[in-house]
Amino acid sequence: MPHIPASLALSRFRVIDLTQVRAGPTAARQLADWGADVIQVQMPESMRGDDTLGGQEGSDYQYTHRNKRSITLNLKEPRGVEVLKKLVEKADVLLENFRPDVKKRLGIDYETLAKVNPRLVYASISGFGQTGPYATRPGFDQIAQGMGGLMSVTGIPGHGPLRVGIPVADLCGGIFAAYGVTVALLERESSGRGQWVQTSLLQAMIYMMDFQGARVTLDGEVPGQAGNFHPTSMPTGVYRTKDGHINLAVFGGKIWERFCEAIGAPEWIQDARSVNKSSRHVNREWLNAEIEKKLVHHTSDHWVKALNEAGVACGHINDMKQALEEEQVKHLGMVQEVTSPRAGKQRLVGQPIIMSRTPSKIARATPRRGEHTEEILAEIGFDAATLQRLKAEGVY
């Protein structure tokens, strides 16, 4: 079955995806979800390594590789590289996450493939960058979370560093790679030339530290852990109620006044310990304790309703099932259905962006390894006899 675009937005582009594990496949999924013809290139089944996320039939793999087509190619064989180069001739983008020395050795580095197709946007995702003292180190999400500073500001003070509950370095690295690819494709419209796009898990993590990084570079202040409370804005954090916990975010003087009125503590508006942002910051422990004394008299549902009605940001703390059952999440259509030929109906989380003319959808379930090999190779000119010979030679 030919390419079924998930959106019209990027449907004119063809992407060759040589990546594995998570960051690279995330970048490919971003492009596929917006309609690009993403061709996932994997080693033949007989030669594959441990490059799948929980196995091909696992939920992680099924979520990550939707909207793609899949071929197998043995890139350790010169004939396999020749076939890849023929794919590259008609491609717009190539994604890879090989070590720098590996792609050079295989002859699929940027300089080589740019000669095959000067318009090619070649995107590399690595742990630490393509050059520099750490370039050859193996890089994984949790390593980047630690080295990038995230774990030093996450968790309860005095309890040691804490990883975030999602692979945030991988995901951000993948999303930034897809962003870099779209920037390069836009630039290509004026220059007519491709370029080499590079990002890494470490760069993604450093960038994502955002205001925490600015506290170092601009203020000379090294941030630490603040637990469930915002490090600079008070009161913002997790508070106990009669039957659980809620999140509160009280920003600005007027919102602070509305908050005090809503929870029945108007006297705090003029109290010297909480009259302004700096006093609330200095006296945060006292104020947190006083807030909880008020909140424990009613349920989370009560406070979420009452505080939102008062114009104070407040929300439940959901588990993942509860999050997907939120009425607003349903309204936004975040969960979509697709039918897999093997697994039947699947429910998957879609893109978090709404487009009025070119929306994204999940148009195709995750393919099996090599499911579209002969279809795609036929599209670029290989006849049946040649395909049969290539298969017999172990090229795919």
C-alpha cells in the first residue's frame, strides 16, 4: 500500500529514518504525523540487534512508529548501502543516530550523501554532539538528565537527585531534531541546498532547563531542589486536601488576593509575612502550612471548582488513566483510534497541535519490520527479478 499521509502539511516530503531506540524514532514520528512519507530502515530480522522498544508488538513500539512505512536493508553490505543511496536520491530528509565513526565507516555520512543529493537535509541525533571530548561516549536519556542539570533540581531537598518519570531528554532531542529539519526544509526553499542538522540529548537537556539555566548565567545563582513547590513563585505547588492533593499556582498580586478570599483567609492580604511576593518567598514554610490547614477541610473536587471559579489556577493531580479521562482532554481529541492488521483497534495519543486546514491524524498503524520493502524499492525502480536477487543475497 503506497504512502498514506497523516496530514497534508508535510506530505510532499520523503524521510529516510535510520534511527533506533527513542530520540531518533521520536523525530521521525513527528514528521510522519504531519504527513511526511517516513521510511523506517531497519536491519533484516536475522541480523537485528536489541533496537525495539519492548518488542515489536509492545505498546511503546506501537506508539512510536505509527504513520511510517518499514523496509529492511543490510547496511553492513556494500550492496545495501548502494540501495540506500538510491533511496537518498529521491529523499528530502535522512535521520540517523549512529556514532560518528560508524557512519563514516559505512559510507553514509553527510559529506558522502550530500554528493548523492545536494538538497538532502541530513539530521544527526547523538548523546553529546558530533564533535568534542564526549562525542564518542554512549548517550542515554537518564545520563543526559543527570549531566544536563535536571536531576539536581528535581525531587525533595535532602533526598538526593531524582530522575523525571518520562524520557524527557530523548523526547526533547527528537522533537528538536524534527524542528531543525523543518527549519532546514524552509531554508532550502530559498537556497535550493540541504544541510547537516545536529542535536543531542545533552543539548536538549541544557536548553530545557530554561529559567533554571538563566539563574546561573545571569544571576550567578545555582538552583537546587524545591520538591513539589516552585523555586521562585509562592504559593505554587502541591497541597494536601481532605481526600488527596491538588496543584495550586498563585501568580501576581490580584490573583493572590482572590486566592486569600476564596480559601477564607482575607487577613493574609495585609499580613506582613505574606503581603508581597518577597515576603511570601521568605515565609514560604509558614504560609504552606497555613494553606494546608485551610485546604484539608474540603475535598480536592471542592477546591478545584471553587478556586477556578475565583480565577485561581488549580488542578487535580491525575494518574495517566485519569489524565486521559479528563473532559478537556477528550474534547481536544488527544486520543485517536487506528486499526492494526495484527492487533485490531488501537488507541494512541496524537499530536498536541490543532491545525485548521492540515490537521494531523493517525492514518496507519505501526508496520512490521520490513513490511513495505518490496513496495518501496519498486517505487524507486527495482524490478521483480532484481528484488528477488537482492533478497537471495541478504541485502534485505
